[in-house]
Amino acid sequence: LSHCPADGSLRIARAQILDEQGRPAAVFQRGSSLTLSVALVAARTGTFHFQPVAVIYRLDGINVSTQLGQWFEAEFEEGREYEASVVLRDLNLGNGDYLVSVALYESFDPTLSRAPTVYDWIDRSLQFRVTGTPAAITSIFEHPSRWALHA
């Protein structure tokens, strides 16, 4: 994992992408489920207030999707491993290769009116591929929609 400079008192020890059976995987069919599992380890015993965030990028660096987690407050024992995870059900990305960054924020304002504080951040260290989208559909993401006909 490629860690960026951060506080480090709450660290990402391991991150992996899992298939629907909970096994490590790198190739997913469109419409399947992908789980991002993140192992967390505290450098000290105490209460941590944090928000996990995962960002999916295309290989050219374009941000495709941001998964903002809710805020957690939890007691951690120094050196003990905990797990946070997010599930992307009905994977809706187009065919191609993607990279994932994961961060643990101590403070984060999505409007960026103040600088965030980061416990830990791994940058584009996880990669996966999506297959199964029909060849004529070349979009990165297919937003759920439904057409209607009106007379």
C-alpha cells in the first residue's frame, strides 16, 4: 500500500477488494457486488472519531465515484485490528480498469471550507477490472434510469 503523509494514529493495515463470496478478487462482472474491506489498527488505545472514504478512479486519473462513509466513533485498543467495509451492490461501472484510494478522516468538510485532517490515506493502491458490459455501451457509469413514453 502506498501511504500518503498523514497523522498515523489510526492506520490502514490492509485493504482488499472482495467478491460476493468474500474472496479476494480483481475482476468483476457488471451487476455483481464488490466489497472493499479495510483493516484498521490504532497506534494508541483510545476513542477515535473518523470517516472512511473510498474514491474510485479510472487509470487516467479521472474520479469516477466517491464513497463517503458515515462518521464512526469507536474505542480502539493499541495494536488490535478492526475492520471497516463498504459494499457496492449491482456494480454499475463500464468495462475497464479502475484504481481505488482509501482514507480515514479525523475531520472532513465536503465543501472544503477548511482543510481536512487525515489519520491515514492510501493512494490508488488497489486495482480491479469490470467486464460484462455490452460492447456498444462505452460509458464509465450507467446511471439507473427508466424511459417513459407520453402521448
